Amino acid sequence: MAVNGSELRFASVNERRKEACDAAAPNTFPTAVNGLLYLAGIMSRDKQSGERESMGRILAIDDEQAILDALARILARDGHDIVKVADPTAVLAMDLSRFDLILCDVMMPGLDGFDLVRQIRPAFDGPIIFLTAKAAEEDAVTGYGLGADDYVRKPFGAAELRAKAAAHLRRERRPHAHALAFGSVRIDLGARSLTVDDRPVALSPTEYAICELLARHPGQVMSRAQIREAVLGWDSDADDTAISMQVSRARKKLAAAGADPIATVWGMGYKWQL
């Protein structure tokens, strides 16, 4: 294709302009470009820091190795450290204080998930999530009654599992800086512990969270739905019956310690009466 002289001159001028712009760019736009890069670096570091803060050491218990491998692959995407155990009886001899979260299957030979959690709950104060193919409401209620904090139905979706694990780990690591005192009952918001006459009450994470929620609003009646959403999140599969079970367990433990801070308001919900 033929090119005339004017086109050559036009191309030459454009090339010179481009060269001039390229030469001037480092001096003309350093503040804007470097600033954006600097902010991007900060955001990236903050994101990585946030991701690190939410990472946890998770104990996964299931008699099916394929399920354990799937759990590890899914949760490893968020940087969690997964310890897999296929024999539930082996968990009884483990130091559970090393873990931030437990995922436990329900239907296992030898020792099922319900019996296992019943035995380990006194030694583990972190969140426990049941993995279950059983969808009956009474089974979920049994799990909550034993001190479980949530459950995921099999077959589970990767997004749901990751979201629930992250939510419970975040909830365990919420920053607190003070305490609430009601006579002999004291709630240490930093340590996430409740004592009666300076004696600790062994509450599960969900039981403690319910007590803290009510104690932050003394005298205010809160419905089971409000408690469920505030403590477990809007996407929890728990229902009002599960909340009633958690409150009942907490009240029994508090009563054994000599305190009765939670009152039932019939037809409405619960309130902190101290």
C-alpha cells in the first residue's frame, strides 16, 4: 500500500509526541502513580493481615477420609491449618486447647458425634460445628443441647462451609476492652468469660454470647429471633428451639453457680434481670 508524504510527516510528529510524553511521564505523574501504588500496597497488606487474623487451627473429625480431604482442601483456601482425624476415639486423648474450631461428623462408627461432643465439650471452649446428613429438627436440637454452635448439612457447599468457619472464628476473636458487673456476676468481655463470686462458669461460646448480648441490654426483652441473628448470624440454620436450648443450658449452669440473671418473658423472649 502506498504511503504519501503527509502521512509520513503525521506519523513522525505522533512518534515525537509519544516520545516526549514518555520522557515526561516519570516526572509529570510520579505523585499520582506512586500514590496509587502506595495505597494499593497498603490495601493489599491490610487484606493479607485481615486474612491472617481470621486464620485458625481447625480439627476436622470424620470417619470418611474423602470427606476429611475435601474439608482440608476447601478450608486451606482461607489459610486455615486443618488437622484431620478419622478415628473419633483418638480425639479423647488430644490436647484440644490447640484448636480454634472443631468440625465434627455426627454418624460415625464406634463413637458418634453426639457422644464425642458430650465428652469433649467440658475441655473445649471454642466453637463446634456438626457435619450431618441428618436433617431432622430433633437431631439439630440434640446437637445444640450438647453445646454445639452450628451445623452444616451434607453434602455441603464450599462457600457455605468457608463462610460459617470464618464467621465463628471472627466471633471468637472480637476485640473487647472492658467488663460488665452485676453484683456477684461479672462478665469479662476481653476474656469472654463469666464468673459468679469470682468462680468461672463453664459456658460454651454460644451460651456465653447469649449472656453477653442480654447483659449489654439489661432489662430489654429480646426475642429468640433477635438473639439468633445477633449471636449466630442471619444465615444460621438454627431456629427458635435451638436458642431456647442454649438459654436453658446457660441458665442451668448459672443456677448451679448461684445466679439467676436471665428471665423468661412468656410469649416474647428473654431479658437480663440483674
